[in-house]
Amino acid sequence: MNGLRVPSPIHDEVTCWFFEDYLHTWIGVGAGTIALGPEFILDYWAVPMHYSADQTNQWLLDASAVVRFSEQTHVRLRGQGYASTAVPDHEVTVYNGGGAAIEVILSRCRADESEIERHAAHFELARGQAGWRMVGIQSARAAADSLNTAWLR
């Protein structure tokens, strides 16, 4: 593609939903500053949902599997002093009125801002009757600050 992408109302909507709603809530629940039960994730992740990372490739086929997966991630991070997530780079792509993708570098940190882990993540989004939901997440450990150098080529 040659030229600049022009943000659309859907681009603005999905960007706001991801960063101001989902990520804000996910960070708050993980850090213990937002008091929601683990089922909160069903407001953001679809059932079923596909997840792949460096060492795993799995379908989360029912609500309990989706909740359990999210909760296990939060428990693991809390055990390492999790307090926040920085996003040094991101890209939002809108395919159409019902589909989008968000790619981010996620730097998960402790309260002293030391890094626990860093991932490049691709979130595949679909809009349904309940609003935007993640239908797939691809993730890879990364040392990069930029998406341009984060993914395997």
C-alpha cells in the first residue's frame, strides 16, 4: 500500500474499545486496582477463542476455558509483582464494519517499572450483537520496541 491510512469512525471506536476499555480493565484487574471477578474477560474475549504463542496453540472452546486461561495469566503475573502494562507500539487495522485487528507490543511491568515480560500480540476482533470481542490472539515473546522488528519474518 502506498499512502497514508485515514482513520475512520470504526477505527476510532475499536481503538477506544481496546485501549480505554479492555486494556484498562485487564490491567486493573491484573494489578488488583479494579475489583472484578475473573468472568469479566467474557465482556472482551469471545467463546470459542483461539490463542497461540511461542509454546502453545489452542482453542478455548467454552466460557470456563476462556475464564481459566485469563485468570491463570493474571495469577502468574501477580506472583511476579505485576502492576502495569506499557504499550511502546501499536497498529490498528479495520477490515470492515465487523472486523478489525490490533497489534501491540505489551511490556508487563512491576510497580518499580522493571519489566516482567514483553510480547508482540495480534488481537483479531469481530463485532457481534454484544459488541467487539477478541476471537483470536497470536503472541510471541519480543525484545523489540517496534512492531516492525517484533514478528518473525
